[in-house]
Amino acid sequence: MEAVPDFRRHCPMSRANGILAFVKRECETCALVHPLLARLRAAGVPIRGVVQDDPGHFADLAPLDDTALEESFRHDIETVPTLVRIEGGIETGRVVGWQRDEWRDLLGDASIGEGMPAWQPGCGSKSREPGVHERLVVRYGDAGLASREIEVGEWDDPMEACFERGWTDGLPVVPPTDERILRMLAGTRRLPHEVVGRVPPNLAACTVEKVAINAVMAGCKPEYMPVVLAALETALDPIFTMHGLLCTTCFSGPVIVVNGPIAKRIGMNWGINALGQGNRANATIGRALQLIVRNVGGGVPGELDRATLGGPGKYTFCFAEDETDPTWEPLSVARGIAPGRSAVTLFQGDGIQGFIDQRSRTPEEITRSFAMSLAAVGHPKLCQFTNAMLVLSAEHYAIYRNAGWDRARITKELHAALLRPGTELVQGAQGVGEGIDPKRAGEAVPKFWEEGLLIVRAGGQAGLFSAILAGWTGGRFRHESQPVTREIVE
Amino acid sequence: MNAVVKLRDPTPEAAAVQRTRKAAPSDLAGKTVGLLDIGKMRGAEYIDRLEALLQVRGVLTRRYAKPTNTRTAPVPTLQAVATECDAVIIALSDCGSCTSCSTHDLNDLDLRGIPGVSVLTTEFRDAFAKQCGAIGYAGASVFVPHPMQNRTTAELHAFADASVDEVLERLR
């Protein structure tokens, strides 16, 4: 049983015994009951209006001005009209909307409301309008957040304060105020204090609240939280090797591919410019993960992030797969997630290498063509040294689809086309020091591990251009570092 | 100073609220230390002596001056220090506005990769701490006796003699 709220401490205005009628002018049901409330008050019933918008309109109800919504917040009003009976400073009864029988019970008068409808629902309380409740929690309540408060001086710009504290990736972040954090936390059912995992390189415990703070800073909407949480949990799977990926001297960072219904629901981009800028969900989900690694994990470039050159994908690299063509098996399904479920796949990837082929007409031709470009991943003479992701555009996929080739066939044929004679690849061959172990000279050498070539469908409908994302060199340890796919729990 | 905005810490809170300042070279001999005169009267006399003492210790020096102690340093001045120096000493703050502005200068140069120390008078110990707190930066400071405006040149030189080792120590 819930504790009876005690308003004596917080509500000096509304602690007196009597009936509080929470109303607003713009509500039709409030207009319906207004004359009744006025008659009752005139007859001596201790009714006071608590008015959310226009106290003057309810002058006949001795109104309390609640345009600041403090009373509505403290009484947890969700609907107007709401009648609240106060006795001895505590609530002893409540009726929501117009319900004639319940009003009669509450007011102890079986005659009221004759000639009125038996029932009429109320309108939403102004204290429950979008964004308002969180603001009222911060202003009048307890935000319930555990993270340390950082005060910014009167003359200081909060955005600059975030830069000066080293919390940003070099671009401005949204200042993480309580109001914004509470809104972000509403995007998940998980509790703020729940620990999601330990984030490298410092292996610091990361709570849902810290995720929300960094998601605010990244610019996420609350509805992205399930994806951000899933991406973080996936990154923290030991086989993803986020620790090594962060500290590496290589170019790579986590590339997030989102599958399933959530991608459309939150407005992600898998079409034109899918790998580029301009879509809020794509941009901020990837950025949130990177900010968590930076701020919670301590992965600061130049300190423990030791990338020789890095890459622009380390700001953010997140996109959705195009699942609109039913002939295409989504990446998540190919990796074991049930069809129709949402999932993230994290790949340790570099920036993109463009692939141009505007002449090939048959699947065999385009496969050989892709193989020529894929062979260059990392270095043309290195094999089974990195994984790779091929982002297959609509027009290139159409060549395969029209020939009846599906994901499995394309993958198999690409691996076959990427077999090369070891003599051309060993160290020193072709006058280049780099290369594979000389002992493999007699082999036909695959470029990638069998599971190391991921294919994703994305991009605009026009353009015979696809993209190759080279994988991280950690991928050479086949059983130690792998891309990871995980279902998104909402 | 009233805090009008409260943010929540996005980090695991393992570190202090204030950002640690950049570390200076472990040995300043042969390195260049910028001497930024904030423009307060009499400050130059302290800096003159400090400069001579640094040079005796093998430290190279360059002089810079703000046009006024009541504002933060002009960006070209900060850029010049960042380009030409390995560390910076900012002197000599003995008032509220100069303490606030010079602390911002110290922080700005730190963010440009130049570690520094600010020399102030004892009366402004709290003001320096408060300004550092508001910025979120653990700035380094050395305090000389207050007041300084009514001192003789010899007394100001004596302040420099008495503080030079601490200034170098705080820079490291």
C-alpha cells in the first residue's frame, strides 16, 4: 500500500482542510463543473480552485494561483479537474475528472450534479505536458540522481564549461542538466543506479545514469536509449575487445549497425548518405558510445587512446541496415537474431574505402571486382589479418538479386574470389617487404576468415557505388576479437 | 559567485572535480618560460627581478604584457605564449578583477598545452580558489605578501627572491 502523501511540509498554500479543485480554463470538463463548484462554494462547502492557467477566470472559487504548477506537481495531478480532499494536512480522498457518483461520495452530498452527464473524462494536467514534469521534479522535487553536481559560475557558459572539464570529443556537447538527464532516463525502463558494465580503459563502473548523462551530451533523444544501452553492452562484451580497440595505434573504432523495427521507429537513416552526416539518431547514438568510452572509461586521445592517425569515424559511426528489400537477409538475422527483432552489431572498423564499378553487369563480374578492392583492406599482401565490412548499395545488390544470388551465395563467392596464390603474397614478394608468412607460399590463401567478411545493405537507390570498411588489426587473432551482435531489449 | 547552472558529472568521479593542470617539463633549464605581466602597477618590478633569477638558473625567458589587468589577455598574446614558450608565469594579481582574469588566462594557456603558475598576493588566495572552482581547473599559485602597491622596489625584489624557488617548484 502506498504511503499517504503528507503535504504539510511542502504545501503551505494548500494544507488547509477542505476540497482543492485542480482546474484549467482551457479544459471543457473544467468548464462543465465550474458552475457546480461555484454553487457549492457559495453554499459554504470549503472548495478552493487551484488554477493552472488563468486564476481570474475562476474568481468565484477563491483561486490559488498555480501557474507555476508547484501545487499540481506536489499533489501529483495528472488530470484536470481533480478534486482532492485535505483533512489534517493530508489527503483523504480524490476524484479524477467528472464522475457524478464519486463526486457525491467525496462531497457527502447525494444531490449534486442533477441534470449533468454521469461521467465526462478530464483533460491532461499542465504539469504533465511534455518536458514539464521533469522541470518540476528538478524545481520542486528530488531528481534522485546520484552523480556529482558540478556548479557553473554565473558568468560562465555551460557549453564552455563542458569543454574546459575535458568532457567533449572536440565538438560542443549538450550541457547535462538534471532536467535533460531525467528526460533521457525516461527512455529506458532500467533503473538509474543499475551498473551496465565496466568501461575500458579504466574499467570504471558505468551506471544507466552515466549512460543517460553522456547520451544527453551526445544529443540523443530519450527514445534512443535502448539502442545506446545495447551498443554499450555489446562493446563491453569481452570478445569485442573494446579495451584494445580504444587504446590501439590503429585507425579503428566501434561501428554500429542497427537492425530491426527500432531503426525505423526512431528515424534512423539507411538510405541516401547513410554513412554520412545529417541524421540525428545515426549521429548521436554513435557519439554517445564514444563519449561514454571517453568520459566514463577515460579513453582520452593522446592519453590512453594512442591512435597514430585515428579517423573521423571515432566521433561517431552508426547507421541502420536497409531491410526494405525482402530478398535481402538482414545482418542481424544472418548473425543469429530472430527476424523482426531489433539488434545492434558492433564492428571494429576504419573509415570507408569507396568502391566504384559502373561497368560490371553480371554477378560474377561484380564479385571479381569487389574482390580486387577487398584485397586491398589493410594491405594487399596481408591475409586473415583484419575483418572487413562491405556496405552494398542498392544498384550493386540489384545485379546479384536479378541473378538470384542471396547473402549466403554472395559471401561464398566473394571468399572464393579472394583466394590468391601464396607466392604473390609472402613477405618480399612483388618487391614489397610486407606480406604473409613465407611458409604459406604454396597455399591458396583466403583474404579473410570465413566469418570475417560482413555484408550490410545501405545507401541511396542511385549510384553504382558501395563502401568497404577495413577492420581492425586485432581481427588477426581470430578467436580473441570478433564483431558482436546483440538484441536490443526495450 | 552564484551558480546558476548545475550539471551532472559524466565521469566515474574517480578524479577531483577540477581538471588537473598540465605538467611542466621536469627540467626547465634551456626551456623558455613566458613572463606574462597582467598590467597591474608595480608588477613589472617583481617580474624584472624574477626574470633575472630565472636566467641565473639557466631558464630562458620571454616577456609579455596585457594591456589591462581588468580583462582576459588578448587572444594574440595567448597565442604568442602558446607558440613561443614551454611554460608560463603570470604575475602579479592583487585585486579581484585581476585575479579572476589572470586565472582565466592561466586556464586558457593550460588548455593550449602550456603549464603555468599564477603569482598573487595573499589577500586573494580565496578568490583564486573560487575562480579555479568555477572553471573546474586545479590551477597552480604562489602567494606573496599583500599589499604590494605601496612597497619599495627593493621590497618587491625581495618578494621575488623569496618566491622564485616556490614558483619553479609549483611549475613542475
